[in-house]
Amino acid sequence: MAESAENTRTPAHAAPVDPHADSHGHSTAAWTGVLIMIVASALISLGMVLGIHVLWIVGTLAFIGGVVAWIVMNKAGYGDGGPKNTMGH
């Protein structure tokens, strides 16, 4: 049996969804972490293609550093909704 349209509606007690409530990663911490990880990925790729082991090891350590930077900056208030975050909607 097919469901009626009434069974698929949002309940009356559900909170309205604010389309601007989620910043989709628009924070200083997110941008910094991702930028570091992109540069690190390029170093890893170059190291693998060129066969320079030190380069991909440095890239891997930089990638881990990008994750750590993101977490530390988020806890320092530069993350989504943080008091020091200057990015967002």
C-alpha cells in the first residue's frame, strides 16, 4: 500500500530548520587546517612520484600537524561558533 502524504509531513512539534544555522566549515580553524592538509597532500604526492622518501614523510607529518592545528584552534575559540571566529555567514 502506498503511504499517504499526511504520513510524510514534518510533525507540528518539530523545530523549524534555519538554513543558515550550519556554517559548513566556514571557520578560521577549518580553513587553516584544510589549507595545511592540502599543502601536505601535495608534498606527499610529490614525494611518492619523485621517489623522495623524506618529502612524503615530511608531508605526512605536516598532514598530522594540520589536524592538530584544526583541533587546537577550535578549542582556542576559532572554530565554528567560537568567540574569536571571524568567518561565517
